[in-house]
Amino acid sequence: MKFKLNRDHFANGLQQVSNVVPLRPTMPILSNVLIEATGDQVSLTTTNLDLGIRCIIQADVQTEGTLTLPVRKLLDIVRGLPSMDVEVEALDAEHAKVSSGSSKFRMTAIGVSEFPPLPTFKNDSEFTLAQDTLTGMLKSVSYAQSTDETRHMLNGVFFNFDDGKLTVVATDGKRLALNSEDLEIPEAQEGNFILPAKTVSELERLLGKGDNAKILFNDRQVAFDIEIGDGAKEQGLSQTIHLVSKAVEGKFPNYKIVIPEDADQRVTINRDDLHENIGRAALVVTDKSESITMTFSENQILFKGQSTEFGESEETMEIDYSGPEVQLTFNPRFLMHPLKVLEEDEVNFEFKNEMSPGVFKNNGQFSCVVMPLRLG
């Protein structure tokens, strides 16, 4: 194998695939990038067995072939090369030469046969969404994922393709965030999966550079073909990045029964003002006393925070409210997360009484249920 390519294009491609490489791999091959040179392009692939990624860069391929090299060290070398022209040549099955200008590196490779192949998807469920839509849906719910590894079914975002819409849900048992988007779904294509938190994070990083993203999935795995738009040519990349992930095993809980349908009160509030008032009231709370109270009374909300370490806080916000006085207690972080990611100027907040959850909604298909704290 032998090819030449642009240094910056090579570095951009390696950067795209390096994030999934584990710091402490269970096998040495997982520290390596699989390099495949064919035609006029070079394919770069990495995997940690749970998550894999592939991108393609333009190259002058003189001899086709494959090899694997340590991806992070290769990226460091390529970034530091003195010339824009880089040549890579496989010397044998275990060594390769990387040269640019006066610089020459002889790197140790691992046999291609040891590299775990990415799964292929044939005759599986397949849908295409606008990247802006998918990005907005993920950001509106991903903060609610659980980090408790003993409840692994909650360590990710649930995707449900059913009833003519895509619904994404995340919950940690103390809050639940949900968002839906109308989508044409043939009956034979219906299905669902739980996307692991690590994949959610990587997907959010990759999205937003192109128009569309394609989702393919089966019972155990899911893949995303992500367009990266006009800027791809400037970076020497192909128009698509391929991301493939294992799905979380297990059954996601029935989220539909968590969202209250009988709220007595519904208040429309300026989102930024609500976020700022909660944030100021929470300045005195600590990890040990992470709670604030919100008292709804005639045309106002009274926010209070308190801790023995820092004292007390009090904020008042005027709203349009004529219901009974109700005092609610919440973890302020759980209130601020949805307010931070929503884009609308106003948000609806629903509640019933002191013991019932609070529910944020917008004018679309978003809901965030926050369970109250019961103190004392």
C-alpha cells in the first residue's frame, strides 16, 4: 500500500475518528486506525467494540492496500509534519513509513486481520431526518440520561419509531424528557432501540455540519450516515461519516405513564427569566441541600433557597397566575437543564399540588417531567 495526501486533510480525518478510541483498550488493536486505500480515497476506521466510526478522505493512491497504525500517535505525527504533502507506505505487514519533506517516521503496525469489522446493515429499518431536527431532539432530552450503571437501560436515549412519529426519551428516574417529530413510518419499519450515552455524545458532536442524517437499525445495532456538507471538500473528506453502535440491551420503561395528564394549573412563563431566577435562588444551595422552593401565588412566583453553609436566598418573579397558592420543591439543576436547551421565548409549566411532578412543555411535542422533593 502506498498513497499521498494533504497533511491537513489527513489530520482532519484522523481527528474525526479518534474520539471513540479507548484510553485503556482491552486489546492493542483497538488503539489503531484501520487504513484502507482504494481508488482515489483512503478510508479511516476506528472502534471500541461498542462504537465504531468511519470517514473517507481524498488521496492519490499509488498502490491499494490496508494496514493499521496507532491512531493517536499517528495524529500527533501528522499534525507536526513540516510539509503539506504526506506519503504513507506499508513496508511490510508490521511496519509503515510516514514521510513529509525532511521528516521520516517508521511506525509499527498490527495485522489487519485482528481489526474487528464494523457491522453491515441490509434490509433493516431506515429513516432520514434533517440534522437540525435530530440535533434539537437529542439536546432537548440527553441531559436526563441516567449515570447509574446498575440501571443500564436508562444509560442512553430511547428512540421509538411508531405511530407516525419518532419519539426520543431519556430518564434517570427523577426526571424524564421527551420529544417527538412527525415522520412517515411504514408498519414494516416500526421499531425502537436505546442509544448508549457515549454514542449520543459522539452523535451530537458530529451533527450540524450537513443537511441530513440517515438512521439504520436492527435488534442489536444502529448506524448513522451523517452528511458533512460543503465544508467536507475543503477538509478533504467525503460527504458522509458512518457511525455505528451497539444498542443498549434491555427494555426501556413505559414512559407514557410517567407524563401526567391531569394537571390543575398551567402557567406560561418567559424562559430566560425563569432560568435566571432559579439560578440566583440556587446560588446558596449545596450538594447536601440541593433544593429550592417555588411558591405560586396571585400573579407571582417566590423562589427560595437555603443551606446552613451559605444562608438563604429569595427571588420574586411576576407571572400571570390566578390559581391557589402552591409550594413546590425541586432540585434546581433539574429545572434549569430543560430551560437551557429549549429555544422558545416562553415555556409552559404544569403542576397539580405539592406532591405531584412539575411538567415543562413547549408549543410543540416536548415535555420534561421533574419529580418533586419531599423534605423533612
